[in-house]
Amino acid sequence: MGVEEELLLISASGMPMPQSKAVAADAVDIDVDIDVELELTRAQVEINTPVCTTSAELLGHLQRLRSTLAAAAAEEGGRLCAIAAPPTGAAEQLVTNKPRYREMAARYGLLAREQAVCGCHVHIDVPDKEAAIRVSNHLRPWMPTLLALTANSAVYLRADTGFSSWRSIMWRRWPCSGPPPYFESAEHYDALVAMLLESDSIMDERMVYWDIRPSTHLPTVEIRVSDVPLTIEETTLLATLIRALVMTALADGGLGPKLEPEVLRAAYWLAARDGLEADGFDVLHARPIPMTQAVDSLVDHVGPALESLGETERVDETVRRIISEGNGAAKQRRAFREGADIIALTEVKP
């Protein structure tokens, strides 16, 4: 497994800081082995872990990468924040000066310039593209639960949005985003992507922004549903649960359950709005359930896979802590009500 985390740069004045190129260069000076990428807007940076085989290994890499990038941000007079939407500043941000991003800004206008939102992408090794498609079908019912568990964008531009994951609401404005369709085969997937390309709604296959997709450059399935979590422990939990979900799907071998699209859409919307703090929607049975119960159902579903990985105890402890203390969105909202500093709450320390 491997993880990509998008993180936000904040200036000394508390505004998004458009210095990603300088921060990335400083990070490489600090640690020549760091894998850091520029993102769509200049206030974002992305860290990529090496391939990991255990959650402890992943946790160690995330600690090193976040710490290095935080030190680099400090060298430029700023701070690095693990938050999925800017808590201050303006909606429109400067677009990174790369040909691809310039073309996106030209084609998509304000949609591209208002995308200083930070997600977390998890890659899990799969045998081939057909396996990735089967995995996608199996994982669709569990995406709202993962979104609720890791939601971390309640406050946007000095306002409580009323949503736990405002990033996911903003992200779904793209023409190919949100939950993927149910696919009968890799050929079915390829035909639908070809249609999207022919329609000119997306520039290339890299703009297939569904929350689950076969990677375009790695032998993996990529899960993109989550806000960037507040802590590396939450990111590690997310990756471990996704790995166990993929293992469970591969062991099943079938094409996975078909779902009514509107049921899945409703479950996504509720997860984005309420996080863990209210009822979600059990899409397999089309009924409301407390989101904490949905989390328990997910953990039960992947129990044998977690046991084989030796991760049962770590997952149970982390889940119980998040439910008790709240995810990033709940902590943001409490801080906002109390007039506390949300940037300080989400700041990554060197």
C-alpha cells in the first residue's frame, strides 16, 4: 500500500500561502529522498509515501514526510496544515504554473481556481485491471463510512459550513467525480472513460476523479474518497481499512453488489454533512443507521483480513478514540465555536 496526502500551506498572516514550489525545493534540500509534488493551486503540496507492507511502516513514513514538509514551510515563513479546505482567505487561489494546470484553468475557469482542497489517496496493489474493477464494485458501499470517519473540512473561509466534509461537496463539481458507476468489466470501464474523453468533458484519463479507480500509472486500485485526515494515526487507519476492504473483495471473487445510485448518493451526502455525529445510511439495506454503527459494520466486514494482517487491536483502538474524541471536522467545529485558532489545531509540527 501507499498513500498520497495533500496538505495546505498557510502564511504568517493566516492566509493560504502560494509558495508550494519553494517549499517543495526546501523539502528536497532537507531530505533528498522525499517524494513531494506540486498540486493544482500554489498553496498546496502533496507527499507520497514509499510502498509499505505494514501500518507501522506507513505511520513512520507519514511522520517523516509531514515533519520534513513542515520544516520546509517554516523556512519560507509559513506553516503546514493538515486540513482539507482553507479556513481563511479567499475562495479563488493562484494556479500552479505547469502546462497541465494552466490548461485546466483555461478549460474549467473558476472551478479550477477554487480547488485549494486537500484529499488523501490510498493505493493498494491488485493483480490486474479486471481485479481493480471488481474491487471498485465491492468497495462502493463502504465509501460514505470512510468519508465520515476521516472528515476534516468543517470550516471554510471563516465560516462553519454546516458540513463535516465541505471538500467532498466542492470536489463533486468536477465532471467525473464522486462514487464510480458499477462496472461489468474492465472493457466497460474503458468504454465509459472513452466516452468522457470524446465528449471533451475531461482532458485525459488522469481526470477520472471517481473515488475509486484503477491507477493510470501504477498496478494498484486508488481510493480517493477521504479528506486529508488531521493526524497520521487517522491516515494510517484509513489505509489499513482500505487494504482490508481490498483483501476482502479479492477473496470474494465476484463482481460485487449492485446499488441504487440515488441510495449511494444520499449516503455520501449524509456522510459529508454529518460525519460521525448523526445517522448515516446503510446502502446495502437502504435504511438509516447511526454512523458509528456503520463504522462498526465496516470493521466487522473486514475482520478476517485485519486479523490476518495483525491489525485488529490497532484498528479497534484508533476507531474507539476517534468516536470518543471526534474526527478532524468535529474538532474544527468545537474550536470555531470557542473562538480558538483552527490553524494552530491543524498545524503539522517539524
